[in-house]
Amino acid sequence: MKAHRILLVEDDAAIAIVIRVALEAEKYQLEVASSLSQRDSALAAGRYDAVITDVILPDGNGLQGLAELKDAGGYSPPIIVLSAQNTLDTAVRASAEGAFDYLPKPFDLDELLSAVKSAVNRTGDGPEMPDSEADTDDFPIIGRAPAMQLVYRTLARVAPTDLSVLITGESGTGKELVAAAIHNSSRRRLKPFVAVNMAALPRELIESELFGHEKGAFTGAVARTAGRFEQAEGGTLFLDEIGDMPIEAQTRLLRVLQSGDYSPVGSARVVRADVRIIAATNKNLPEQVDAGGFREDLYYRLNVIPLELPPLRDRRSDIGLLANHFLGQGVSRGLPPRSLSDAAVRALEQHDWPGNVRELGNAMQRLALLTRSHTIDIEDVERVVGPSQSKLDGEGAGEDELLIEALERWLRTDAALAAAEAGELHQRLISHVEQVVIDFALERTSGNQIKAAAMLGINRNTLRLKRRS
């Protein structure tokens, strides 16, 4: 059986080596291009079963012209996009350009292999993408943590469809922003995006608010009023805090979702609804279903595509990025320009942020206004935000992220590149890390090898062999 040909477009030699080893072990035939011009030359010269491409390349953006990529035979190979620009904008643009899949860097090799296998064995062209590129420049959804990458990938895949989406997450995680992002990336983006907070509507007015009413339908109905379904015609209706919707109103909403038709209050007129439904809640709907507070059939109608937004405490590595974003926003709103010291960022990362991204945004506005110097330092953070919960409970949050960041920085150095080209990357990395850990254990045990070996989880003889001579 002939091996599948894969074209990798990647200018980082170390990453290219890692991918080559993994793919060739699975019997794929890999060729590497390090620029857009080399990519286009390779495609002009022959046929590939899939293309894996980075985004930032020496001569341009790897997303450039994906939809028009063809090989010499006129075949458009499936495209897998790899990107260290781990933002929603990149994920959506990749989908809008027709990418088969999107993987953030650092990527999981097994996941990449799975994506390549799906790409070369695909039976169709995948979901239809928007007719033109979505306006994603103003998306305020920011983050590079793995939990956010799952959100980006799901969002980018569901946006071009009309499937119902149920967004869950704590208050302040940005549920309405995500709903708006889905709408702005869809074929409905030129039509209205209408948001309604179900918790804010009086029980007796919910049907009128959703479906509208005719003049004289009830006391105070002095004129015909369009409901939210009519206002959102052709676009997206966002039902926020759906878990607070009374059970009787749920029944009417369910009928509309099942049939696609509704009648305004006080009218026998039947209206066909052309809207996409996105719902959101900070409540546990399955628990409400079990308790009889939420209709099970409505839950399944809404929960076609579940999308859970992580709380900020589960993505602490994004806090510095978000904080600087909010400081930049503050300048455009008349606040003085401010920067964050490293100590201030660490202090922000140690706070638990029960109000999530919304609370962080408000805190950054207060810090920008109340801090007298140009640089916001740890004392300013503690004065405005207070002592972090992680400090009160004991340190421990975010240390793994610090280690990963340090390793990623080292992997981009000339020393790492040289080790990779020599086929010694793993050995060099392990030797460096191992000696640091051994020195740490010996220091903490005052040179006692038995105690140090116990701390490391190895026997004393192994420790002796691994010690620097």
C-alpha cells in the first residue's frame, strides 16, 4: 500500500524534526517546507494527501490562501493548522479559510496523528464554511490555556452551522461574548444578534417578551409589539440565564423549538421562526431536571452542542494576558496608561477571582485609576484586590505552568535546536533537568544521600550513578 504524502510547512527545525519522527513512525511520507513560497512550489510539483501548516512563517501568514490551495492535479488537500497564536481569532480564521482541523502549540503528538489520520481518510469536504471571512478582529475572548483551546476549537467548528449551543460556566466567564462570537462567525452575522436575560424578565411577561403581542392582548398592551424571536429574525437569539426560566414558559419555548412556529400573544397568526438559538446558564441543568425545575426535553433541545467555559482560577496562566488587555482597553476609555510588574502579575495569578474575567476587568480599571506610578506593583494589587485566597490557603497554584513556560523557552534556544539536529534533544533536556532536581534534593537534605534518594523516589545506588562526578 502506497504511503500517504504529507506536506509540513514549518520554519522551526526542532518542531519539524519531532513531527517527522512521529509521522514516519506511522509510515507517512513527509516533506518539509519552511516558507509560503516553498509550500506553493511543493504543491505545484505534486500531490499531497494532507498539509500541516504553521501560521507565522518567514514570508507571511500560513492561513494566507488556504481556501485556494491546490496541488498540480487541481486537488485541494485537507489542511491542519498549527499555531502558537492561541486565540479565538486564529481558530475562527482557520475554519473560515477551510482548514480541516486546528491544533494549538504546544500540541499533543497523539492528537496530531489522529488529525492526520482523519484528514487522509476523509470521505467528504467537511462542514460548509461562511461565504466570506468573519469580522473577528474585535473578539474580546483571550487566552492560551489548554482549557481555552478546547473552547476555541469547539467554537470554530460549531460557528458555521445552525446547531443550538448551550454555554455553561460561572458568572463572569464571558458567556454572552462567546455567544456573540459564534454569531459573528456564522452565516447569520449580517442579521441581528438579540440577547435576552431570562432572569430579568417578570414571569407574567416572558411570553410577550419572546413572542410579541397584539394591541389589546392584555391590560397595558396599547400597540402591537415585536417579540425577541421577531427581532432576531434571520439571526441569533441568545437566551441568557435559561436556568431561571419558569417551567410554564419552558413549555411554550419547547413547542417553538420543535415546530419552528409561534403565535404572538393575543393573535391567531402563526409565524415561522428563522432564528438560531444559543442558551447559557451558570446553573447545573441536569440537577434541575432531576429536581423537576427544568424540562428534560427542552434541555436536550438546547444542549445539541455543549460548550463549557472554564473559571479564571482554572486558567491562571491567562491572567497576565487578560490583565494587560484590560489595561489597554482602559487607555481607550480615558484611563492613564499603566504596565504590570512581574510581581504584580504573580499576585494577580494567585487570586482566585470568584467573579472571573468580569471581576479581573473591573479590578484592572481600579488599578489603572488609583495607582500613582506608571507601573502597577504587588503592593498596588494587594491594596486594591486584597490578599489572594491561594496565599491564605497556602501556595501551590500555577507552579506547573511556570515549569512548562521555562521548558518552552529553552526549546526555542540555539542549544535546543542544535541538540534536535544532532538527535540528542531528549537526552540533553533530561540531563539538564535531572541534575537540577538532584542538586535540589541534596541541598534540602544537607547532602544526605539516603534522604535525597527517598525524596527523589529512587534508590541510593541510582542517585550515586546520576550525581555529577
